Amino acid sequence: MKNAITVVRPMQESDLSEVLRIQAASYAGDIPESRASLTAKLLAAPTSCFVAHDERQLLGYVFALPWSSGAPPALNSPDCLIPSVIDCLYVHDLAVDPGARGGEVARSLFVSLLPLLDQFKLNRMFLTAVQNSSSFWQKQGFVPVQTSEGIDDKLRTYGADAVYMCRLTSD
């Protein structure tokens, strides 16, 4: 699977069954989100959600949302309303099929988000790293951010090891 050509394209609702399969193989505990939650995020921000695939199957996905850095989006919520004032692109979820890890799928998905910063006129990205993924995100230019009590309350829903991170872009 790692030698196949990977194509990144916008996510469609018809991709969600495969997205849920990859999500189930990638996360443990309370992290996996319902189809309703993922559908809400896709419908709220269809231009910033992508999938990577080869000629046979989906290899990975990313959900990103134009957002406010004051708090991460609710985890596993059936609703997703984009804030009226946005100041960042929030990378909500990026996962790669276990059989496709170790290649360039994750990096390709991440790179697909970079043009969105110009599109939305933003200069920073935020995310919540879970399940010991902060080292991957640090390689992409993210750094841990000091959080406030309000953000800490929301981060707890992402798991004990959740790390709120930011990546600034150069203007």
C-alpha cells in the first residue's frame, strides 16, 4: 500500500463509511466520533476536509475547520457551527489507515490544508494532539500552547494526554 500513488481530494459524504473505518482503527477510548458528528463537521466546512486515497481505497482523512482559537470544537457533538469570528484553522482530526502509516499520507493531508490559510486570510493553525501524536505535529511546525481553564475543561474530553498546539505561518 505504501508504494501506490496517493491522491488527496475534498472529502464527500460518501467517504464517511471509510473515514469511520480508519477512525476506528486509529483511536481508542472516547476519541472516536459518531457519523453524525463527522457529518456535521464536513457540512460545516466542506472546503477544508480532505481524504487521501490510492487506486484501491481511502488511506487517510483530515477534518479542518475555520475556527476561533479560544477553544477547540466539541468532541463528538452532533452539531458544528463555525464561529462568527474566526482567527485560525483548527485541525480537528487527521488519521491514516494503519496499513498506510510510515509513508507520506499524513504529510500529504497536512500539506493540503496550507492553501486554506490564504483562502481564509489566516496566519495560524491550532489542534489538539491526542494519543501521543504531539511529536508528529512538532515536525509539522506546531508547538504546545499554554492554555486557560476554559480550554483545559474542553481538552479533558480529548483524553488525559491531550496537548493544545499552534503553528504560526510567515506572512
